[in-house]
Amino acid sequence: MRTLIVDDDFTSRLLLRRLLAPFGECDAAVNGWEALEAFKCAHVGKRPYDLICLDIMMPGLSGHEVLKEIRKFETKHHIDEKDQAKVIVTTVLSDREHIMAAARGNCQAYLVKPIDKEMLLEKLQTLGLLAESGNDGTEGRKDTG
């Protein structure tokens, strides 16, 4: 599983990397512009991200705007829905307005910080990114061969 973690907060990026690294490669972006560049470069390099963990509140380009641009890119390049990146919004915002905006943007899950490891693993399993949610990262790797 290839993951892009997008968050302007260092501690949040570090936590998500520690939780997700046992399941595959993790890259990080500190803002929306960097996230879009990484996303596009991954597609050009024929190594797209399976998962994007996306914060909403970031300077410059918000997570909502990043999600909109990601989906626009996927549509423009005729990327089949099953092959599109799974996006989990990871944010401190728990109000209905932001949750609904993320859903309209076609995110697959919405987790409120602080991120609960079991909840995250459950979402990954539900999204088909993990076969089963092993707590130590030794189980549950998606079979890619």
C-alpha cells in the first residue's frame, strides 16, 4: 500500500506515518500544493497512491480544495473509480458542514483527531486496503501479487 500523508502539523504526520508504515510506503506533504505535486508525480511515475490521509485546515490550499483537485485529475485522466485513491480525511473538525463537504468531495472516510489506531485500521480494512487489521503490521497486508 502506497500512502500519502498530507498535514501541516509535524506531530500529526509523524503519528500517521508510525501507524501506516508497517503496511507499506508512506510519503508526506506539508501543504496542499505539495500534496497535489506528489499525487501527480506518482501518477506520472506509474506508482499512484492507494491511500491519501488528508487534513482539512492547512495554509494556502485547504484539504477540501486538494480533494476536489485530486478527483478532477482522476476524472480528466479517465481513472476508473476502483483505481482512484482512497481518501481518508483526518482533521480536528467534527462539524456537520465539514463532514458533508468532504463527503461531497468523494472521500471514503472521515476521522477526527486524535486518530484512533483501531478505528484507522478498521477503515483501511473496510476500504479493502488491508485483508485484516493486524495490530503490529505483520498481518493484514494487502496481497498485491
